[in-house]
Amino acid sequence: YSLKLFHSVDFEIESSIDFQLNIKLMCQKQQVAPDASDCYLTFHKLTLHLQGDKQPGWLKQLFTDFISFTLKLVLKREVCKEINAVAQTLTNYIIGLAANFVRDKDIIVDISLASDPVIKANYIETHHKGIVLYKNTSSVLSDSVFSPSLLTETRMLYFWLSEHSLSSLAAAAFLDGQLVLSLRGEKLQELFEMESTEAQQKAVQRIFQGASYNDSVAKVWSLTQPQISLQPEGTVVRSLVAVEVSILLAGEEPLVTLYMEKEVTVTVQATYAEKKLILQAVDSSIEIKVFKCTADPSGEDPSIQSFLQNMILVAGIPEVTSSIGSALTSLMNSKRLNLFDIINPEIIPRKGYVIVQLDFGFPSHLLLNFLEKSF
């Protein structure tokens, strides 16, 4: 014979606890890591009562005292241990998000630490390598002219990016064939019909030879790696750019009616608002190097030349700049930046570097997502 007894016991708990947690930051495996091992849990009171029994007999009291003592030991040992483990896991999760944020297919940015972090009473300062890796090539580590002492302590988070890092990213995007834009239909119409004048209408008719915008395409691409210079007035970008307008013929090769190569210099100012990166061209100039146009074979027709020059400066460069901003916004949103609360961000260009300063919030749904994946 065997006899099995099962009994469910319900407790009421009275407790008074002091909890102290001192989190230290340290450099570990070329990344910043928290150390939450300095943790104290002190029980001033932890009393268990059998539910509904405030004055138990000596046997019940002995039983509840034993459970109380055991619970104190377990909680002291396990709570601090688990807090430290959660802190480490959350750090790895955030670092993983950051590493994925600076990766786009074959373009990777090495954000490992370039030196030990500087830990102050009110902030932590870290210097990251920022080396751009593209396939079998990589940029070189370059010192920034920026000094963190130039920053205030009024915002939660500051980034500073060197001119060299941005130039390396632009070079990788160029090598990856990403600096290409095609326009047709309504976008093409907006570009070529920025002003409704008789001269404009005649120039468009000659360039497109009567074809509709839906049957035509304009392609813009960079012929050389963009050169980037960071200045207080904005980011100055220089590049040799090609523009080609083609008419799409059914069953035939596209007919190229316009081809230009031009040296473009544009100053761009950047803002981030409503979860969008907005790039605005505030100053620009062009110098045409190559010009081929069926409407102006000699390249000396002032009406065609004036129209194209004005169209590129007034509509073309702003359209390309805006498209780059939209593409970067889509890329950042694919990395889930739009899920975070970015509060009052400022992008401040300086000579040789740019500062991004902001406050931010870690939304509760992201924290829940982290906990669900980790535990």
C-alpha cells in the first residue's frame, strides 16, 4: 500500500525591506557593460501567517518561521543575482540594436570602443571607432577634432560624428551603387514644369519630342565618390553627377534625348521631426562638364541652356536632396528607430564634425518585447 497526501497552504505576508542597488559601468570586451553586483537586500520584517490564522499554535508557528527564514535566504541570494543578469541581458539587447542600426546589407560600421570609456558623476563618455566596412575594403581610423568638453549636460544623449566617418559612409554607398535616382510620371512632370511659361513649354516639348512623362524617365547618378565637408552653415557635398533623360519606345531601345555631366556643390541642412529625416538644400552651384541634347546639338541654344540650368538649381537638386532624406528615413525606420520616443532632436553642424543631441524615451512595448524574447 502507498499513501499520498497533498495539501495546499495559503500564506499572508507582512514585510519591510530596504533595497539598495549601485550600478557601475565598466569596459568589457570593447563595449560598455553595467555591473549590478553591488546589491543589498535587507529584511527589517518578513512575517508569514497562515491565511486567516493570526494566532497559530506552536506547531504552525514553527512551520511558518521555517518558511520565513528559508524565503529570506533565497530572496537575498536570487534577487540581486537576477537583477545583475537582467542588466547584462538588457545591455546586450541595446548594443545588438545599435549594431544592427549601423548596418545596411554589405555596409557595416564598426562601433566597438576606440578607447576606455570616461565615466563621470553625471555622464559617461565613449569613443567608438566608426570604421566603415564594405565587402573587402574598410576605412581607416581617424581622430576627430571634436572635444566633448564643448558639450553641455542639459540633454540625455549626445552623438558627435566626424567628417571622416560621414565621407566613408558616402563612399561605401557610392561603391554599392546606391546613389542613383530615377524619376518618371508625376515626379518627372513636377521637375520639368516647375514654372508655367511659354519658354519652359517650348523647351520641354523639344527635349521630350512630344512624348508623355509616363513614357519617359530621368536618371540621376553620381559618377564620383561624394566629397563631404562639415561646416557651421551645413554639410557641403561635392560630386560629379550625371543626368540622363530617355524616351521609352515600345519594342525598341530607349531614346536618349538629354545627357549631362555636371560638377555639383550643395550645402545641406538636416533636421529630424515627426520621425522623419528632412534634408534641405540651402545653397548650390553647378558647372556643366558634358552636354548632349537632341534639342540643342550645338549646346549653344540659350533657351535650352537657361531652362536646364534653372530647372536643376530650383527643382532638381532639392528633389534629389529630399529623396535622399526619404531613403535614409526608410532605412532608419527599418531599424525600428521610429519605435523610440525621440524628443526635441537637434542636428548641429560644426567645422569637421556634427553634433546630434536629444532626449529620448524607451517605450514600454519595447521593454515588454525584450522581456518576452529574453525570459
